[in-house]
Amino acid sequence: MESNVTPSVSGRTYADFEFDAPAALISATGIGLLTMDNLTVTNGTINFGMTTAGFNLKGNITVAATGTLGFAPASAGSLNFVGTAAQSITNLGTISFNNFQNVQINNAAGLTLNSPITLFRTLTFTSGLINTTAVNLLSMGAASSVTGASNASYVNGPVKKTGNTNFIFPVGKANGYVPIGVSNFTGASAATDEFVAEYIRSSASVLGAVTAPLIDHVSHCEYWNLNVTNGTPTVDLTLYWTSNNTCGGGPYITDLNELEIAHFDATNWDASSTGFSSINGTVFAGDITWPAVSTFSPFALASNTLVNNPLPINVNYITGQKQNGNHLLNWKVTCVSTPSATLELQRSADGRNYNTIYSIFATALRCADPFDHTDNQPVKGVNYYRLKMTDANGKITYSTIVPLINDTKGTDIMNIAPNPIVGGTFNLKISTAEKTDMEFVITDMQGRVLQKQTASMIAGFNTIPMNVRNLSAGAYQLFGNSADGRTRVLRFVIQ
């Protein structure tokens, strides 16, 4: 568009829409649904004010240095990111959202901010991630709110919140939604207070030593950054845990009575919630609150004792591949709640009876590095491998099982876990005797094909990410096809 003529928008559908009208000031309003692909503002100012039916955007937003784009409905309206490919917002000029503009992310491929934006009303998460950085920040205004965040939809990166009202930051990482919350503002709190929060999927323990007198250890797989960028508020701080916190497997929280929050002072984990915290939920899912917090920076889940709440997992990964007729096994463990461990690699020919084929004693320091072992004499057919881990107190735990096929052909498809599936994604584990391409087919219980996905298999153990967000809740079947034929059929449930 290159004139001062107001475009027709109510109930209209456009492909790519470009506004290029130097010195123009246009307000495009309507109650009918506006749909378009890419939205580009090259020159001039255009404000969209879609109210009742809203605005569905399938592509990217791009604002040039000489352009101004506003979303300014006169009453509540929703801007919906509903593409099927990844979407983005890039602003070199001016972009703004008024107090009536709701925003919804409903795109499994996600939305990436290449420029900062500030929202003042409701942000709804339906499907897909919003990817942010410290520079390209998502900011939520004082009267804003968030709804619908889940394992399928959250912010991957930092989020800023202005104001002194209760707020749960919708943050997470590749494992899913793991939020942090602030509430009960007191002290010198004000409507201009500003927090920036981000979930970090990395060991809290590597930041520094634990010096808090009643804390034994902090999480070895995660922490949250929470910083005040304006004001001096005092708040109740809440951390959450679900199955997402397990860092891949193994018990994460075992005793709520010993669970605490620890604070990092840029050098040490110097303080904790011990004696003040309140806890809701179970060891599987819940939250812990530290009241009256006024000093910020990183926070992590922590434990009062060595024995309970290991917080990290015992096994980071175990995998294997065929190599010149041998089987090469690789694994990484985290020895946090014990000063040492004995690691035994075990093998079975039937998946039930295991024998140790390799053993190593490892200190906590040695556990920081990966391990590997080559089985030079695998049995004919399927070989099942697992780790048996014995800590310094004699406690024994086991890893998941890795099958490898000592043959020229064949596949072994593992069970789907977790099952039922929550969040719309899961990892399918399958072992193949040779390098091959495979097609995975998902059907309903009547055998009607609903989804297909292809992947290239290595000769060994493969983990294939599966996305079933487009399928509704219910029961389904899955099998694989390759040049060797069809695998066995697995059944799973989506909640």
C-alpha cells in the first residue's frame, strides 16, 4: 500500500501485506476477522484496531526504520500468531501494543522476538514457544496477565514484568514449562517495580560453593535467574517442580521435609529458606515458597541433607552404537549426593537376566567426565545394556535399557515412555542393526493413518523426537516401516 487510503480490514484476508506510505497516519479498524500472512511496515504509520473477531497473523512482522506499527483496538481484541512455520517480530522503527490488545501464541513452530516488545493486556499460550533474549526481551506491563502456559507453550528465554501484583513467569527450556513466581509485594514495593526472570537448564552447583549453614547441596541440573531492574520490593518467591525437573530420569525430589530454596550471592549459595518455607503438592509435582525475599539473583531448589532430594539425576544419558562388529556404549552420570559410586555396565540376552561386563569405581570428580566401554563379544541377536550404580551408602539404582542388535538386519522398537503423553511430544527409542531410513506411522485405533514421519537411523541405538500436538486426546497406535519390514505396533494415549 503506497497511499493515504485506509485499507479495508474487517473480515478481510490478505496474503503478504506491506504498508509503504511516507508521512501517512492510518488507523485500520474493524470487528470482522482480519487474516494475513507477512505484515511489513516500510514507511509511515499504521495502527490496527481489530476488536471482536481479532487478527490472525500467519507470517512475520517486520517494521523498517522509517515505519511505525501499532496495535490499538478501542476495546478488547486479540492478535493471534497462528502460522505453521516459525514466525518472528523484527522492529527497526516503532512497534507498540495498547491496553486493549491481547496476544495469543498458537503456532507449534513458535515465535521468535528479534526485537523487544511490551504487552499490556493478556498473553495467552496455546501452542508453541516464544523465543527471547536479554536484548530481544518480552516485557509484560503492570496490568498485564498470562494464561495457558504449559509444556507445549511457554517462553524460552527471559521475561520482564513491571508492577507489584502477583505474577508467575511463564518460563521454561527444551524440557518444558518450569515457572517461577512472585507474590505478596510488601516493603517499598511500587507499581514501577521491575523483575526479569529466566529458567536456566544448567547445574546450579557449578556457580559456586554452598555456604548456607543448613544446606547440603543445590540442584545439579537447573536454577532460575530472578533480578530486580527497578525498585526495592520484598516478595514471596515460589519455585515449581514437575516431571520436567528430572533432567532426563531418576528421582529428583524424595523428601519434602528436607526441601528448601537457596540463594546465590554472585560467589556462593549463601542463604536459604530453611525454617521459613511452605510447600504444596507431592514429590512429583508441587511448589515451595520463601516468604519476604528482598535480595535477588539466582535461586535453586536445595536440600538440607546428603541422603534426600538428590535434585540432579544419576544418569544424564546412556547410548550405544555398532562399530566394526563391536558395541560401543557411552554414558554420563552425575555423582552429587554421594562422594563416590561404583558403575557397572550390565548386559542381557533376554532383557531379564543381566551380567556385569565392565565395572569402574568413580569419585564425584571423575563423574564430571563421560564414560565409555566397548563390548568386543556381543551375543548373537539383541543385546540389552544397562548401568547399575551403587553409591557410597550402598544404595543401588539402574539406568534405562539400551538395546543393540548384533546381526546384519533387524529392528527393536522400545516402549513409549512416558505413557500417557502430556505436552504433545515424546521420544521414540529404537535400535537398528544397520544404517537405514525409516518411516514412522501413527494411526487411530481403527487403523486409519493420521500422521507419518521419516528419520534416518544409525546402526545402533536411536532416539527420535515425535511431535503429536496436532492430535487430540485419545488412544493411538505407532509402528515403523523400513526395507526390512514393519516393526511391532506400540499403543499410546494422549491426555
